Amino acid sequence: MTNTTTRTGFPGWRRLALFLESIKFEHSIFALPFAILAAFLSASGAPDWTDFLWVLVAMVGMRTFGMAANRVIDGEIDSRNPRTASRAIPLGVITRKAMIGYMAVAGLIFVAATSQLNPIIWILAPIPLGLMVGYPYLKRFTWLAHFGMGAVYLIVPPAVSLALTGTMPIGFVVIGIGSMAWVAGFDVLYATADYKVDREQGLHSIPAKFGIPAALIISRGLHVAAVLLLALAGIMFDAGVFYMIGVLIAAVLLTYEQSLVSASDLSKLNMAFFTMNGVIAILFGTFVVIGELI
């Protein structure tokens, strides 16, 4: 019995670890900067720390729910794609039923966290959950699917402002649109890896529709728009020099990110998608927060 326990550990914890690995839980940190900077902007300094903690819990719960939904909904599609066939559901290491269970728990955590914030946020909680479930289906119907993912990020800054202050100044909407352009831009970039498989499966994406060269141009255009919108929001907030330094750093690093990928060489795509976007989001958020604290 001791030997079995040594070999298998605690099954519940092992299953949880498999789930967290399957949704790349550690990447939750990349989704937080826009929520964090919105919290500090809404407070013009440090927000109430209890409310701030609930915002972070809600964000992690929402992302976990969305990633689990994506894995469930795209299970069959993933199994037919060499790049994603090693994911947990196609491999059978996590059942669809178990993934739905984890998804439900994450959704409940999100709803519980929103219930501790401004009442309007709790009332509106089904909207982001609906977007998370709806996004994976969009590629079955339209090459504009990338903006479905971006829409989730669009609502984050305005929602955080509503959660903490009960108001939603237009500047938060502009930041939201900027973050949507940012996310849609790198989602287009990442979709270049699957354009052949998407065409074979009848799935829709900008690369599958227009080809890789055009997709890269569109991705770069979206990132230019993101930088301009974030700069505009800074002006609207009169955010100061640190905010603008953050925008400048984001612009430089997004340019570098785009330089890593070309129509003839996608070998550095993972670095461009995962590493660079995480670094950019964290640095931008850090400079915004420093500016608000100073």
C-alpha cells in the first residue's frame, strides 16, 4: 500500500495538477495586468485592498472557467490537430466530465468573487461567462473569431472600474478597446500556426481566410491600433509620464514581437505569443501602477 501511494501520490491532487497544467494556469498572471492597472487608475492610487483581492480572484476564476470551456468545446478539433493532439482531453488523461466539473467550480468562484464587489458586477457576471463559452464556437462560423477572444479583454477595464467605484469613465472603455486590439492581434499571430489544419477542418480564422502574409499585416495593424488607443486613454486620464513610458515600452516590445515571425519563418511563434505578450503586459501594467502611486 505504501508503494502504491508513493507511485501515485494523492489522486485528487494529481488530477488537479493535470487540470492546471492543461489550462496553463500559470499564464493567469498574463491576464491580470489590465485588471490591476484599471484598479489603480480607478482609485487614482492604491485601491481598497479587500476589493482589489476580490477583483484578482474574479479574474483568475474567469480565465480558468474560459480555458476549461475551450478545452471541452474544442476537444474533438484538438484531437485532429497535431499541435494540440497532446492536450489532456484528446490524450484521455482528463475526461470531458471532469473538465466540466473543474469549469463549474471556476465559474462559481468567479460568481462568488463578483458578489463581494459592486452589485452591478454580480448582475452582469453572466456576460463574461457567456463570452468565454461562446468564443470557441466562433471559429466554426467566422474569421472574425479573434475578436471574440478580444471582447473578453475589452470588458475587463470598464468592469473593474464599475466593480470598485460604481462608475465607468470613457477612458476605461478606450483602454478596453485597446486591450481587445492587442489580444486580437496576437491571436491572429498565433493562428498562423494552424492555418493549414483550419482550412482542412473547415474552421475560420484570418490566416485561413486570407493567408499568412495578409494575416501578419492585419496582426501588426491591430497592434498599432492598440498602442494608439492605450496612449489616447492615458491622455484622457491625464495619467502622466510613467503611463506613457509604459505605452512606449509596449510599442517597442510589440514591434520586436512582430519581428520574430515572418511568412517564411514561424519557428519563433511560441516565443512571440507566450513569452513576449506576458512580458509586455506585465511591464505596461507595472509602469501604470507606479505612475498612479507616485
